[in-house]
Amino acid sequence: MSGFSLLEMALALVILSLMMGWLMTPLRVQHGLQKYQQTEQRLVAAQQALIGHAIIYHYLPCPDTDQPPDGWENVSANQTCVDVEGVLPWLQLGLGATDAWGRFFRYRADSTFTHHTQWFSVSAAETASNIQVVGEFGQLTSGPSRPAAIVLSHGENGLGGIQSVSGGQAHAMAAPTHPDEQENADGDLTFVDKAQQQAGGSVFDDRVVILSPKVLIQQMVQAQRLP
């Protein structure tokens, strides 16, 4: 029996490579979906942990503004937050540090809900917060009862986020290019919450969870922490 020629072996390798590519593509897609599902679960857990923190202490935690982040809130001497936006204080909330891609969660809370001695009341359920969220078609989805806080993952591309590095270090990711991702990383009061999309060569894949003040206050009333 004669052996394979070099041409036959080359063709066999090409076919094998194509077959492996076809097999690996669904696996990559499945792996990506798992990452998004894990991140969504962590965002919901963060939302619930914030409610639990408010029930116990009667205020939301301040953001972690240390560089690199250490998982604990940063509070000024006057009991207000050092900054209104930073990293979710994961250790304080008893959570994992990052999303499924190893980036810290961005966190912003309105000052009405974070003051450690001037506690918020039932009246804060309406118009207390200045945070705004833009929805799928550009409309504001959060007024008049604007979010008490938001927690945000910068998604698979991570642009605008902070990457956790072993040994307690971190490094800033590149700046986003999609306008909606730029909005989520610019430190202002407006955030975008919509499905993943592509505009030209840039992708929006941020994931946002909103803590509604009505939900927060309802949970605190139910726990007999308000009024």
C-alpha cells in the first residue's frame, strides 16, 4: 500500500483545521454567554447586597476610590463620600471583587442615600436622586424616581473599566470608543442601559443594574427600618 502524498496530507490538514474552527466557534459563543450570565448574576447579587447594607446601617456604602481598589468604602470626616463614583466596595458588601472578565464593578450612589449620619426618609423615593439612566431608544427610563445607585460592568471589551491584577494590583483599561460606553465612563450623572450593539467599528456591551429608591425604601419599611 502506498503512503499519503504531501499534497494529500496538506489537504487533510486543511480539512481538519476547518472542522476544528467550526467546532470551536460554538464553544467560544457558549463561553461568552456564560460570562455574561455570570456577570448578570453578580450584578443582581450586588443590588441585593446594597439593599441589605441599607437595612442594617440605614445608608448605602460610599464608593471605593482607592488606587488600587481595596474593597472598602472611602468616607470623609464629615461622614459624606470622598467621591460619588468609584468601584463597588465588594469586601464591605461580602461580594466577589469583579465581573466575569476580572474587572471591578463601577458604582455610583446619590449623596441623599450615602450620608452616614443624615439618614434618608420615605420622601426620598421621589426626585431625591440626580442620577439619570438612558434606555434603549434614547429616552430617560428612570424619572421621576431616579436611581438611588447604579452598579455597572464594562462588559467583555472592558473599555473604560479597571482590570484586577493578581497581588492586589490593578490597571486601567483603554478608553471606550462607542458613544454610549463613553457616557458610562465619563463620571457624570447619566448612564446608558441597553442591549449590546455595534456602531461602526465600536461595540457597546456594558451591563447595568439599577437600585430603585422605591424598591430600597419598600424593603426598609418591610424590615421596619422606615419610616
